[in-house]
Amino acid sequence: MANDPYLRTLLILGARAVLAAAKSRNDSVSRWALALAERAGYWKAVVAIAAKNARMAWAVLRRGEAFEFPGDPAAAAA
């Protein structure tokens, strides 16, 4: 899996979408992504977001649980 260029490309494209959408959101992950981009630069932030997404996906698959967005107010209310 570590050397799968297609999967890596999908993770990077997803991370770019997360960073672009973060500008109009105010959740904890979006604030973290924007602060990281400001601190480390766009591409380092994209790679860090892709790595975070890969770790979250792996954890969901490994545990066999449904994904819950970190800090999601809708999940906390349910």
C-alpha cells in the first residue's frame, strides 16, 4: 500500500479539497489545516492532511467502526 501511486494521488487530491474547503468552515480540523498551511506552506500542509486522512481511514478499517468526524457537533448531539 505504501508504494501505490494511485492511492497516494487520491489522498493528495482529497487533502487539497480539504484545504480548499477549510477556508469556509470553522470546525477544529479546518482550523488546524489552515494554521498548518500558514505555518508550513501549502504543499507541506497538503501532505500532512493526506497523511492524517490515511491514518484515520486505516483506523476506521482496522476497527470496523463507522467514521465520526472529529469534533463534529452533529455527532455529539446524537
